[in-house]
Amino acid sequence: MISLSLAQARAALRARQMSARELTTAYLGAIEALNPQLNAYVLVTPEVALAHADAADAALARGAARPLTGIPLAIKDLFCTKGTRTTAGSKILENFVPPYESTVTANLLRDGAVFLGKANLDEFAMGSSNMTSAFGAVANPWTRLGDNRPLVPGGSSGGSAAAVAAHLALGATATDTGGSIRQPASFCGIVGIKPTYGRCSRWGVVAFASSLDQAGPLARTVEDAAILLGSMAGHDPKDSTSANVPVPDFAAACARGVKGLRIGVPREYRSDGMPPEIEALWLQGQQWLREQGATIVDVSLPHTKYALATYYIVAPAEASSNLARYDGVRFGLRVDGGDLGELYENTRAAGFGAEVKRRVLIGTYVLSAGYYDAYNLKAQKVRALILKDFTDAFEHCDALLTPTAPSAAFGQGEKMDDPVTMYLNDVFTVPANMAGTPGLSVPAGLDAQGLPLGLQVLGRPFDEETVFAVGAALERAAGFSAVPRILAK
């Protein structure tokens, strides 16, 4: 039952071949069995899930099914859920229970989804490994051939990705600030899309970097991701950056094919030291698209080499501003001191982890008097050039094809002592965040150690339909059907 895709499960529910309660109970049992090993969920809510499932069964019985009626999902613990604890993976919010629902999760509830619980994440979504959570690291359900040492699932949406890959949810919400949907999707052998900035509301999502953060889904197939995005997306007057544009039928776009499309291959994405098998998979992806009628064209994104450095000025600067609200006065953890300044210091020292502190310090530095022009202002100018690169490239092609990540999943602790090496995990994903363009990761093969590798499709702003069409074409050609060995036990 839990091996079905979202689309298959939806069809089975509507045909009354199973009930939403039966499906939800199966997922809750799987979580009970595997979550102690993976730590994908920081909170499981069986009472909430079963109440949602019963409501779904009632809707199905009266013929009032919505797009996600009875579909069990994991919710990244960055989305505020009314009456259910929301921590952002941080000790400073470990007891925070929101009195309101984020717009994205409200949209999912409107469409009949069942919420299984809150998925683990890097603290405040800051990380590429899911090792910085205050509630412990998440283990990737995949392991290397002949080696059971735990691997990272990618970050920051590692809990969401691990839950979907290990069949502990049919899909999951996630957020992507510099690659936090696409990189975990690649590491865990699943599909993830970062939609165009503004496609999904940020209202009720705990902020990291407001001009970069974007919600999106993780799922097992391209079609499943398209179905989820159709429910998550939409204009929200409560979010001033939410785009008032129609939400098309993303799932229908998956069947379009790629005949006649021009697929750009940016030469700057050939990274020094990139494993030969990733280069080979990239070439294979180009061939798969050629065979389905697409034309491959060479394009250039000359400012790509500055994207990561620019990101690590812009994102920490915005984080420094956003995280100033956690002061121990209004909500969250409070550690008293002799005066107000000491209360701030004590609360933040106890509540924030090392990576969050590092990024807040970087951000405060680049925003400080005397350094603002040298760093932040210059970064904003480079960001405009990165966007221009994409705009120019899309004059010659309909979508871009790149690797998703420069490596497969790495071991827990392997890169933890070198923040710069950790930051380089996002080298292929960050440019799309800087430009605000949509990006999709599709599992396309395994490396020599039996670990999944992803290909990334980048598209024009608000043209997720073409991105899904190309992604579905890659999915059909790759025929990726491998699952983590943990599921075979």
C-alpha cells in the first residue's frame, strides 16, 4: 500500500479500493518502524492524521473528493501549523505552538491532505546536510554498497526527503533557499521542485532569507510533485512577494513531451573535481532528450562562478535581520539576565546552534557601517547580473539541463569541520535561487557505490510546465526504480 505513488494512491482512494484511514494507518506503522533509525520526523501526530483521514473518507463517500483527499504528507517543521508545535529545528522554538496556519499548509488542508507530522530539518533551514538540527541528525535511508555507515540526506529539507524516500509519507512540503529541495531530492533518489519565487506563499513559513526562500514539494515521481505543487501554489494577499498569476495544470504538462524544445547546457556547470560519473550522467541526460525530439544547445551563464559567494553575502544578511526577532521577549526560549542586553545574549547563546550563529555573524558584518557598500551592495549588483545571464540564455533555449549536486550523498561527519566545503554542495542549485527561476531535480541513475544521482532542469520564471515536461521525459528515459535497501529488509 505504501509503495504506491501519490497518483496511484489517489486513484485507489477514489475507486474505494482502500480507505484513507487504512492508508494513513499503514504510513503511521511505517513511521513507527523506521523513524527511530532515520529521525526524519521530529513530531508524529497520529491523532491529527487519523482525524484528517476520517474527514477524507467522509468526503470520498459523498463524492466530494478534492485533489489531495486522503493523501498522507509530511510537513517540514518550518511551516507553521495551527495548534501543532513548529520548531524550525531550533532549540529557541522548541516549545512554540503557532496560533495560525501557513498559507501553503492551509491550501493542502483545503484540498484534503492528511498531515502525518512535522519533518526534521537543518536549524532555520541553514545547512546542506541536516546535521544542524537541534533535534538530532537525519539519516539518509540510502547507504553505500557493503557499508551501512549513515549518510546525510542533504539539507535543509533532509527530513522531508528521507520521509518520502523511505516511504514514510507519499509526499512532503519543503523549502529551498539555496538548493534545500533539489539537493536532498538528489541525495535521496526522489523528485523535488523549487518553483519560481512568488509561486507559493511564504506567509507562515519561518523566514531564513526572505528574497530567496521558496516553498515546494518533494515526491517520488514528477507527476506526484506536479500534483502537490498545484495545491501548494496560488496568490496570497498576505504575502507581498506572492505573484498574482494563474496556477496551471502542472500534472497535465508532464505528458507534453519535449519534441521541438531547445535544451540549453551551460558550460560553466562543469565543476572542477566533479566525479566522472556525474559528467557521464549529464551527457546521458542530454542524449535521452535528443532521442525524444529535443535539440541540445550550448549556452553560457558567465556569472555562475560568483553565485555561491554572492549567496553567502545575501542570505546571511537577510538571516541576520530575520532572526533578530528571537530575543526571548515575545515568544520562544527565554533565558533571563541582569538586564535586557544580557537577556538577549543569554537567550541567543542557548537557543541558536553554531551554524545559525555563524551566519548571523556574517550577515551582521556585511550589513554593518563601512562594509555595507563593499559587500551587500556589491552582492546585489552581481545578483542582477546572474539574473541577466538566465534571461539571455532563455532567448536561445526553453530549459536548461545541469547536474543537481557535485556529488552523491556523503557520510555523516565527513565534511562537518569545513564550512566552505559544506557550502560548495549548493554550487549547482544556488544560481536559480539568486535568479528566482524554477528548478527540478529528477533521479536519473546510481553511482558506483549504489547511491542516487540527480539531474536538474531549470526553466523560465513561471514556466514550471516546461520544467515538468522535461523532467517527466528524463524520468521516462531513466526508468529509475531503485529504492533504499532499508525498504528491502
